[in-house]
Amino acid sequence: MIQEEECFYKRLEEDHYDFFCSINEDGYLENTIHGNDPFCYGTLYLYAQFSENKMKNIVAGFWQNS
């Protein structure tokens, strides 16, 4: 995480969501984005609930600007 502050993820974990993946704009290939980056050069964190080895209820947990 850009900022490892509990306030970003604590409520998600209390609601039984686990980290699924992140989309970090720092990793885009050159010439992939034309104009402004969609997340203002930040990172979007996705969380999901897992049950019986299945993923469900994917949510955009939070976004951080670097």
C-alpha cells in the first residue's frame, strides 16, 4: 500500500473482505494512457469476500493517490 494506515482497510476486514488485487498506475507501460491517468497516478485496491474457495462480492475497497 502507498500508505499503510489501518483506517483504509479496517472496516473492510471487519466486514469479512480480504485483499484481492490492486491496480497501480505506476506499472502502466509507456504510451498506454493518453491524457490524464484515470486514478491521478494512484492505486485502486480491490477487496472480495471468499467462501468455499469461491470469490464473491468484489468491491473497490479504496483508492490512494501517490
